[in-house]
Amino acid sequence: MDKETSTTSNSSLVPLMRAMNKLQRGEILSVVTLGGSITTGYAAKDPAAEGWAGRIQQWWEQKARESGGTVLFHNAGLSGTDSAWATVRVADHVLIHDPDIVFVEFAINDQWLDKKIRLRSYEGLLRQLLASSDRAVVLLFLNEKGQPERGQGKEQSELGRYYNLPMLFWADWVKADEWNRYFSGNETIHPNNEGHESIARGSIDFLERLWGMTHRTGDVSSVGKNVLPPPLYSDEFQHVRWIHSGNAEILSNTGWIVGSDLHPEWFRRGGSMPAGWQSNDKNAHLVIRVRGKSVGILYSESDQYRNAQAWVESPDGKIGKKVSIDGYVSYRTGYLGWAYRELVQGEVVQDYLVHVEIKKSRSSDDGKWAKIAGVVVTGVSE
């Protein structure tokens, strides 16, 4: 497979150079890393210091000491989440820090998002980060062990080029015979310490070159706030609303109670994670009124959970296709997964009734819980 080429065009680098100027002048620089478990440092020992994000944090802090400035660094990685989940947490976990620079890493986790969703959600995430700001957004594309094509980097890079963003492909600086060093045992997704060091080394090499270029160039003139172009695919996920037990308009409820899994890393990233609903009642049925362009369900997965199903009812009474909410995942042993499943993608914002019920299955599932974190509607804001 031909390797992708990391973006180096001068125009794409201006926001990042402008941010570096702040630190070089001795000012405060805010940096956020946003992604899944690889961004948290999972499988590195220790994750916070030896993960790729922790390593580039150390680089930024060294540059701050040399320049007399200050770096405020926030790791907004959240294990098991994809860009759809990111669109509903970006305000609490990223924008609240008013970042000058955001590194985005979702090429691995987005490969498990439905193809009909992932480019829309990834674009919506980028538009949330770029709207009304001159901040720098850097895209980092990782891949599975020795398989640069196993990941969404190539697909997501189309959006990177469209929005003129710097892009870093891990596969660009790894030789074909090196991959086995960067993963341990049967692991094919989460790099070991050497793998995280490799990701960080390539990223830091890029930053170091740009740092030197910025020093030689001097102050890079501000061009003001970003003016977003029309969306390439969709701006739906730029405007999202999370409907949960605290704000839902419930029309009827049989057997669902308030409460769902709370991501253990969520609160360390900031903000509060709203509670959804859970049930172990085989006759459970929940009906919620919502308004949006597309409608989807956020939920958690475990080998101890059971499946649900959901569908929408249009104002004209038309019943949508029943969509399986697959809470039972056999390999999720001892830890949770987090997923998003879309129920409908409409052409315009409109009202829907969302129905959620326990999926009838084997008698051995009786008593097991289905856990729904909430409903997401797009095309509307809080």
C-alpha cells in the first residue's frame, strides 16, 4: 500500500505556527489531545507519562521552560469512544479549556462506526473545533498492527485536506519490519511502550521542525476567526443534543429506570456525564419525543448485558425500521465498550417518537440488563 503523505503546506501550518508564537513570546498555551484509548495511553506503562499524548506533553512543557511561557495540557482521551461520542462531549472535555491546539485521534475507533455515520460525525467534530476560533487542529492517523489500511486515516484525510489541516500518519515513519516491536502478545490495536514512543517521536519530529521554522519566521500574523466552508458531507454533528434522563420528554415508560453506565474516565476529563436508562424487564418499553435531523442511540456494551432494539415513529405515523442495540458483546469481558447506533437520517429537522424496548432473546438472557446512555439528535443545539 502506498503511504499517505503528512500535510506540510504552509497554509495548513499557519494556525499551528501562530499558536507556537504564543509560547515563544512567553505566553500561556492551551493544548488538548482528543481520542480513544490509545490517546489515554492504554497498554503503555505508565499510561499518563509513557503514552503518546503524555510524551508530547513533556515536549511542550520543555518548550515552555525554554521560552518562559506556560503550557496547560489536557488529555481528553476516552477509551472505547469514537467521533460520534466525541461530538457530544467536546464542549465539556475540549472547548471548556479554550485550546489553542487540538490533536484529534479517531482513525482506529471510527472503523467500527457505521460507514453512513462516521464521515458525518468526524466532519461535525472538526467543525465544532474550528467554528468561531482560529485554533490549530492537527489530525493524527493511527492504524492496527502492521496494517496501515486498518483504520480510517485514508478516509478521514479527505476531510483533513478539505479543511486544510495538518495530518500525521503513523505509517509514514514506520518501516514494514518494525511493527512487531510496537505491539505485545496478541494485541493488534493498542501499542506497547515502544509503539507509543514511535507515535510520539514522529509527531515530535514534525513539531520540532515547525518550532524551528516558527522561530526563524517570527510572529505569524493572525488571520482572525476561522470561516468554515460549506460542509463536504454534512454539518449535522456540528449541532447535536444529548437527550438523557434529565431532559427527556417521556411519553410513556414501562420497565426502564433511571441509571446507566458512567464512563470511569469521563469525570477525570471534566463535566458531568448524564444518566440514561437501564432495564432487565423483558417487557420494558420507553417512548421519548425528540426533534432533530438524524436520531441515534448511545449505549454501553458488555458480555454481561443484553440487547435492546429501537426505532422511530414519524409525525405521520410511519414506523421506521427496528434497529438492534447490541449491548451484549462476548469479548467485552471485564470492561465496557461504548457505541452509537443511528435510527434514522432525515433530510430536515423534524419531530420523532423514539421507541426503545428489550429485545426478545434466549431465556438465559432473562434478568440481564440493557443500558442506554441516551438519545442523540443532530441538526439542533442545546
